[in-house]
Amino acid sequence: MFWYDHSAGWGWFAMSVGMLLFWALIIALGVLLYRALARPGGNGAPTGPRPTGSAAEHLLGEIDEEEYRHRLAVLRENTGGSPRKSPAQGGGGA
């Protein structure tokens, strides 16, 4: 004696597809986790050689003092900032 109605074939198909999707998701998560932890940094940071100093210091190394002062003057004109003297130039504190 059969306890189930055999005319409901779509339930078997839906369950099979669901299991395939479930295992595909589990495998994809495992691969992503492995790739994230297998990196030398382990945190997703770039692993190439790191430049010494900041980006601003790197940029300053590419221009001379005259160009720096010219760009600084243009920047201060455009932003409305007043040229301030640093303590090393004898300008006092804020």
C-alpha cells in the first residue's frame, strides 16, 4: 500500500533543484572563504610593494619648490584662504 500520491512529480523536481542550489552555495562560500584567508595579508589588502611615505610626499618629490609655491598660492586664491606663516617661518601659533 502506497502512502503518497505519485502524481506530484514537481515536488521531487523542486527538491532536487533546491538541493543543487544549496550545495552550489555552500561550495561557493567555501571557495570565497579559502581565497580570502589564503592571501598573504589575510585581510584583502593589496600585496604588492608598498610605497614609502604618503601620497602627498610622493607628489612633492615630483615638483620643485617654485612650482609648489605657485600651486599653493593658486590654491589659496581659489579657496579664499589666507596665507599663514608656519612657526618655523616666525608666524606664531593659532
